[in-house]
Amino acid sequence: MKNIYKHIATTLKDLRQQKGWSLDKAALATGVSKAMLGQIEREESSPTIATLWKIATGFEASFSSFIEEIDAESNEAVYRTGQVQTIHPDDKKIRVLPLFPFDPQLNFELFVIELLPGCEHLSPPHKDGVIEHVVVVQGSMEILVDGGWHKLSNGEGIRFNANQPHGYRNLMPQAATFHDIIHYPKAHSSHEPSSLEEF
């Protein structure tokens, strides 16, 4: 796996080139400032998970395309110990691991996400038609949907439309781990950049 910041920068550049967007147009589509997008492309700044979600949503690209490379022909799981990604220092209490990066035939991606004690992560709305399935596999956590926090324990899950503000938090003294399946609508573009055929 190449340096994640270089991978994010390359993916963002490829997306802009494929769409023929200027930084101004990309900023308008994503809600992320032109200055920040330029810094990310030049590897001068690393985006938070929330910012990366805004970029992925604006480009109608999968989130996992920014953080993981896979062989497009492979059906193997990519879950390997030690490959958890900490994308930004501000996100040090949340760890994200693509278990199954975006599948363009099935239109979903699956993450293993670990929330350390005290973590509260808020996510911006995704595009209409994006649905998340959250299943807790260790510990207890709370999830923000429909304007309220709902507690989930090991073995419990929830499905919700992700075109709304939502979030995850861990108020317990132990870490919580959950699987997050993100299903995109059929019209969704996976964005498998031409220069990143492995992904």
C-alpha cells in the first residue's frame, strides 16, 4: 500500500481530470474550499474523514477509493491486521479499515471501524439513495440517525438512509468495533481511476 496521503492526492487529481473540473468547480461540488483541495492534491494537508466523505460525495465516488488499493479482478478480503488507517490526527480515536472496498457490480463497500473510548464522529449527509448498515461486533456504541442517538451493543445493528447528518460515538471505557456496509444507488460511479487499476 502506497502512502495514504499520496493515494488520496492521486485519486483526487484523477477524479478532477476525468470530470474536467477546475478546483473552483470541485470546491462547489464538494463543499470543500479550493485552497483545501489544492493542499490535498499537493500532499500539503491531510483531510479528516468528514472532509474526505464530502469530497467522495461531491464526485459521486466511493469512500474506499480514496484509502485503499485492490486488484479489481480479486475477490479476496483485504482485512489484514495492521492495515487500519488513521487518516488525520483529528481522527485519532476512530480507525477505519476497508474489509471489502467498493464492488462496482454489487455497488457496496464494507468497512471495519473501531471507535476508541470518548470518540464522537459526525458524518455529513451522503447522496440520496446511499444506505448504511451498521452491525456492532464488539462492545457498545451509539449512532446518530433521524436526529437522535441510539445505543447498539454487540450483535445489534441498524439500517438507515445516509442522506442525512449521522454519527457514531463511544461513551464506554472500552473500544467498540462495528461493520459498516455502505450501499450506493445504481447510478453511483465507483470511480476506479484509470491510473489505479489495482483499486
